[in-house]
Amino acid sequence: MLVHNAVKGDSRVQKTARSAAAAGWDVILLGRSPDRKPHTWDEGGAEVRLIPMTSPLTKRRHEFRRRWLRGPLGYPPTGVAGHRHQWMKAWQADLRVRHGLLLLAERSGKPPAALKLRKAAVRGQQAAAKVLSGWVSLRYRQLNRAQEARRRLTGPWDRFQTALWLKLMGDRAWRRLEPRLWDYELAFGPVIDRLKPDLIHAHDFRMIGVGARAAIRGRVAKRDVKLVWDVHEFLPGVSPGQNTLRWLPAHAASEREYAPYADAVITVSESLGDLLIKEHGLTERPYVVLNAPNVDELPEDEEVDETNPSIRAACGLGPDVPLLVYSGGAVVHRGLGTMVEALPQLDGVHVAFVVPKPGDAYVQGLQARAAELGAADRVHVLPYVKYWQVVSFLSSADIGVIPIHHWTNHEIALITKFFEYSHARLPIVVSDVKTMAETVRRTGQGEVFRAEDVADYVRAVRAVLADPKRYRAAYDEPGLLERWTWEAQAEVLDEVYSRLLPGRPRRGGDAPVPAADPAAQGQPVHG
């Protein structure tokens, strides 16, 4: 099993590894070390190995060259600029001290004639240092300006180069546009080859290429290696963030090149499955493994506190105070601002944000805005609780809110917090993002409002608070919550593995091989 991150914090990957191991498959999960040191641990029966990885290909060739047109006086990008700038600051600091010592010597009554010459020398050096410092700063600024101009690779020449490579090389163009993808290959590839897996489970777009190339090498070595591609999100709908203009077309090209090598595709929703069929011409419909919580799982490697924390108690609120909760990452496009802006119209209603970083600048901005609106005492910011405590922690709230903005990947999936709210039996108020809005309307478990529309959000909240029992009753539908558990999703995962590796013996002999096909017996599965 392959993932580009350090595993911890990626609940889908952790649950997948634990469930496969629990079903009897021999699972080794390879992730990327955060500190370039190897790490290993047991994850519910799966062996986790974090692989040290360097990223020399992250820097592009132009970053090693001077920009003569944009910064003719700039330093070369070798690191000398920072060294020179710091050296000048150190020299000026030393001169200030030397000048101060001379002033102290004057006050102590030393002969002025002897000091005058030394003071003149120091003043001369200070004047020279000031001029030289200005020169160094000029060259440093030109270097920074020249580098910043190409950081995002958005200039006309960069756009031309990007288009040219895509035209000349097609999907193979990622090798020129985003060569850092080779850093994953060179770190993970040799480890996979040594393991000689029967099945490779590659998570998301960075690992499909690594997994496909390893499968090809295995098949060349006459091993029937199967490849499962687990698609967490629709790549064309991912925001490149601070990456370059080339990031998205390069990763999309890599994904298109290697998607055909997958023997089975897993994804998070039917809607995303539809997009993948269209994007990659898949001949078989992807299996859907929802991001549902494992509501009954307790950790094996931690001491479990039997007392269940309560969000209402954490906020210091009584049972009759209306409490709305948002649980998840705190960024602008998650729509938390809508919840704050609505507070003046929702008298007596409190809001709790359960976020990974309560001190984050965006969260502090929300609190500052609440203070401006006269509602600071009705906004509560709380840190995450343990994953096995989430459902019980949230259950004392009145409404679970998902106010996210319209974005491709927001439209196509039921996200983790949707299931957590559901298992906490909370009525849900969700923006009109396609899949979640359709589900809420179908089940009757909440209300839908227009994304970023404060007035419509207020309407939805008031409707739920007026008759909460009506919305909670939706969870009494037979089988609804049972379908939304990780236990149900793990059965799909096991079905995929068993279909690709029929009759393979699992750890402990969980899957006997039919007597009619003794040749089917093979090696254990390594994810």
C-alpha cells in the first residue's frame, strides 16, 4: 500500500490498512518520512514503513541560473546572497560596538589625541559599510525579484514552454513539467521491488505512477502483480495552492498516463466514479468506498479513557442553549465565515468550531469578526479530540453544519464530517453542494441552503431548531447508519482484493484455495 504522506492523520489510509490486515491480508504500508529518517510501527496488524525521501528535483534548472534581464546586478542563486547580507550586518554590529567603546574611553579621561585617530578610522569604516551594505541589499533585492518573477511560472515564456511540452510529449510531458514526481519513484520504487508484492494499492494521484511502474517491473519479472488505484479526489478539481502553473497539467498528465494500468479503481463516491470514467475512459465502473467512520473501533496502542467528552460541556453550555458545530479544517472555502456572519440574526445561538489548529490566523480572524458583531461570547473554538471520541463528542450539539463553498471536489462526495454528524444523530445544515445536498434532501436529515448566502443559512438553521426531532427521526430508517460505517466499506475493499487475487492464501489461512486449482496458490499480499 502506497501513500505520499506520513500516514498519521490520513484516516482513510489508516482504516484501509487496518481493515485489509484484519481480513487476513499481509499488508505493508509505505509512506513518506517527515524527517528523512526511517520509521516503522504496527497499524492494527498492518506494518507501516516511512521511507526517507530527498527532493533534489523540486528545484528547476532555471533556479540555479542568474536572471540577467530581470536582475542584472543580482547575486547568483547559490546561497551567497544570504551569506553576504548577514556578513554585512555582522560587520556593522561590530563597528557600532567599537565606536561605543571609544566613547566610553573618552568619558573615562583617556588622552583625546590617541582616541581621535581611532574614532576617525571607525567612522570611515562605518561610512564604507553603509555604502557597501546598500550595494549588497540592491543585489539581494534583484535576486529575490528575479526569482519571484518565475516562482509560479506564469510568464509568457513559461506558458509557451508548458504548452509546447504538452503538445510535443502529450501525457509524458510531466517528466519535463514536474520532474519532482521522480523523487517519489526513486525513493519508493526500490523498496517495492524488494518486497515483491502480489498486489499494489496506490493512494491518489502522486502514487499511481509509482505503483504502475512497480507493477510493470513485477510483470517483467514474471510475477502477476495487480494494481489497485484508490482515488481520493478529482485531480482537475484540486486547487494548486502555491504551486506553479505547471503543477496541475503535469500531475493530470501523469495520472492519465498510468490510469490504464490499474486492474481496479476505488473511489469515494458514485459522482467521482462518473468523472473518472469520463476522464480516463474506464471500461469498468470504480468501486465506491465511502469515507465513513469506524464507529466501534478503539485504538490498540493507546490507553482509552472510558469517559466520553462532550462538546456542550467543553463550551460550558447548558442543555437548553442552541449549539451549532462545525468540525474539520478551517480555511476560507470551508465557509465558516457564513456561520459567524449569521450570529446577529440568530439570537442566543452558539457556534463551536472544532479545528486542528485553534490558534490559526484564520480562526483568530473569525473570532475577531464575531467580536465586531457583538457575538464574541457565542463563538467557541475547540481542538480535535481522539478519532474514537468524535461521534460521542459531537452528539450533544443541536446541529452539524457543513457550509462549504462550491468547488469541484466539494460537489462530488459525502465527506467524513457528514458521516460523523450522522452517527452523532445530528440534524445537518449543508450548503447546496451537489452530492451532500441531494443526500440530505432524500433522507430528510437536515436542510440545504445556498452556499455563501447568510440569509438562506439563517432560514435553514431556524427551520431545524424549530423541529429538531423531525430531522433526527431520519436516522431511524433501517440500515441507513449501518451502510454509512467503515465496517460496510471494508467489505467492498475485501471484495476488490479477493476478485483480483482469487484463491490466494491469506495470513493465518483465512482464504482457502479451491482444491480444483492448486496452481492458484501464491505469495501473501503486500499492500
